[in-house]
Amino acid sequence: MFWVLYIAVFALMVVAMWMIFTKAGKPGWAAVIPFYNTYVLLEVAGKPGWWLILFFIPIVNIVFYVLACLALAPRFGKGTGFAVGIIFLPIVFLPIMAFDSSKYIAPGAPAAPAPPAAKPQ
């Protein structure tokens, strides 16, 4: 029974990452390639790819995982609370981000379009 649950959770996370990568304009298949999926996730979060090296250093990897999650949430219009959710409950929050109607906001792009200016009468 444990293996069925494990495979179901693994499949859910792969599908969620696939959808997140697709929303961000990255190849969805990257979600199934170990290490490369972390590299692509860092790109989506707007962080440099060399951070992947830091994920191999104990303790440092935890710090940079938190920083990556804090950078990932705003890329989809989510706040800090959602980022904390991704850090502690990724099995819940990543599928929410993958399947909701949020759009990817590229690094350096304005967060939201400015509302039209009111015309004086």
C-alpha cells in the first residue's frame, strides 16, 4: 500500500512541476529529469543556474531552497504566505500553483499592468 501512495504522490508532483514549467514557457519534460528540473526551477524563479551547485552543500541547500521558493511564488503572482506554503507543504501548494489561473511573470517584467489613467472631465 505504501508504494501505491508513494507513486501517486510522485506522479502528482511531476505533473505539477510539468504544468509550472509549461506556464513559464519552459519544456515540461524537464520535470522528469533529475537535477535539470532543479536548474529549470531556478530559471523560472529568476535565480542564476549556478545556484544548483549550492544545492549539493549540506545546510546551504536548505537556505537556497528557501530563497528559491521565496522567489518562485511572486513569479506567479503569489505572496510570501504562499511561498512559505511551498517551503513546508510543496505537495499541496505546487499543484495549486500549477492548476490555478495564475500567469507567469518573467523576471524584470512589471508585476501587473497599470490601470488606465482617469480622464478629467
